[in-house]
Amino acid sequence: MSIYFDNNATTPLAPEVREFLVAHLDEFGNASSVHQAGQQAKRLVNTAREQMGALLGCQESELIFSSGGTEALNTVLLANFLPDPQGKHLIVSSVEHSAVLETAHYLESLGAEVTRLKVDRQGRLDLEELRLSFKPQTKLVAIMWANNEIGNFYDVQAIGEICQEKGVPYLCDAVQVVGTLPIDLKKLPIDYLVASAHKFHGPKGVGFLYRRSQAPLSPLIRGGRQERGMRAGTENILGIAAMAKALQVARFEEVAEISALRDRMEAELLKLFSDLRIHGELNNRLPGTSNFALPGVSGETLLMNLDMRGVQVSLGAACESGSMDPSHVLLAMGFSPQEALDGLRISLSRYNSQAEVDSFINLIKDF
Ligand code: PLP
């Protein structure tokens, strides 16, 4: 048996994306070359940019392809603070992904000032705290759209409006949202938005940064003139084209089914374990995400046992597992280090089924 319940860590390729990749594997041209192979490669990138601009409601010139979410987030953070971070102020939430938190920490070590907004026991932010955190020297606000561990959505509309009022650009990590929910960037008060193809059934090593024209930016990676000089390096042609394909075939109408599957799973778990603790804001979460702890059962033991029986789940963020550090998100929510070690995350996608959830429930009964 193999059941994959770790879709917030990464997702399997959509069959349509796989087919597309296989069909284009021999496209080897460099988009900067003037000959036919180069021009064919350029067409693939241009078409991907057109399709994605149309799907996301932005101009093509506002999209910068990158190697993924981490690079795009680093690009914006460093562009707004380097080369002179002293005296500049950054606001982040305390539950951001490490791509933001570690970069914030690095900027702090270089002299920038960082405010980390608190969350409550359900992982919710207080937007009044955000409003009060601005200083004359605030250069950027980075708050994610949805949290990868507990699934909470944050109110990007309200956050963006506050940032606009204060005249400070807003960076939104939408890695868990793009491809899961429809997005219309025209209507959103967001200056920078970041996404990553491998979270929405596309390939790894490719993502994008949306940057509203006029928002300050300088390249993280310098060299050639690719991406209008904002991201040097030969383009990952197939990755970019496959990312556009993954976005095209995203099926947003299945969101309700995924959340119903998750809700049925949680209801079954609650029947089995009346003291089950479910983390996060239960009625305002990513459709497939469930983060919970079984009191008295270590998360690590549960994860290992499930894995031996073919069910793949996660403890906190995948990039931190292996180190077995307590989840920084659960710690920020006020759980003890032991409680924060026990959080188990299940993240479902459109490729999971009720039969898989039933098998999982049958297995977990015996713990
Ligand atoms: N931001 C969030 C919310 C994520 O979940 C992830 C991936 O785990 C990232 C950023 C990093 O994206 P990537 O894996 O493309 O570097």
C-alpha cells in the first residue's frame, strides 16, 4: 500500500503535465540563441508567460521565473534591504516559512530591524498589531497567504490595504495557494507574490515571482539579461512550460471535495480519539490540510509507524523534518516544545480518495 498524504511538502505531477513534459523532452534550445532551436525554446517560455499572465490576472512583464519559492522570496527580501540594511525595518509574521524567517534573521544580523507578528492559539494574526508595527523606516511587510503547516489563511486583502495605507510594499508568499485557489492579481493589493510549481502538480525547481510594476526590485542572481535582467541564467524552459501547464489544468472546482474529504477524516479521528487536538483555525484553512496531535502519542512514532505501513504524512514543515525540531508554527501558537513535536500534518490533494482516507483511519485505530 502506498498512500501519499503530504501534498503541502510537494505534489505528484498531474498526468497532463507529465504527458506535456514527455512530449517536449527533446526541446533542448537555449532561449537566448537566435537559431531555430533557440527560437523554439523562446516560444515555449513566451507562451508560458502569456498563459500564466492570463490565468493570474497580471501583465506578462510582471512575472519573473525563478527556481522556486525560496529564491523568489529571497530576491524580494534582499532587494528591499541590501546593500544597506542598517536602519531599515521589516515586518513578518512569526509563522512564515523558513525561506522568509531565515532571510529575515540574516538581514537582522546585518543591522536591519525585524518585527515578528505574534499569532494566537489558533494561529491567527491580529491585524491591529500589524497596523501598530509600522515605523517611518519600514521597507517591507512579508505575510503568507496560507500557512504550510496548519493551513490557516491570512486575510491578504486586509493586509494589503493596510500596507497601501502606510505606503509600504507587501510581499505575499502564496506557495500553498497558487494552483489551489483561483487568484486574480488585478484585484489584489499585493506588490509581490511568490509561488512554486511543485506545490501544484508541476515539476520541482521552478516557480515565479509576480512583481507589480513599480515595486522596487533588483536581481538576486546577476549575469545575462534573462527575465528582463531580473533573474540571470539560462531559463529552465521545460520547467517553466510545465508550470504553466500545471496552472492551466488546476481544477479549482474540486476544492470543496478535498475539504469535505479532510473534514470526514477529522470527524472519524475525533470519534476514535476524543482528546484529539486539531491545530489551526478550523473554518479558515487550506482545503486539504489537517494538523493534529494524539495526546500521549509522539508525532515521530506515529509518523514512522504510518510510513512502515505505506502512509506518508509529515511532522511540521518537511524541510525541517529529519532534524526533529519542534514546529516553529506550533511554538508561536503557544504550544509547549513537547506539544509542538507531536503535531502531525496530513495534506490531501485532488488525487486522494475516500478509500485512502478509510485505509488510513483503519490503520490509525490501532495506535
Ligand atoms: N513558502 C511556503 C509556504 C512553502 O510551503 C514552501 C515550500 O515548502 C516554500 C515557501 C519554499 O518553496 P520552494 O520549495 O519552491 O523553494
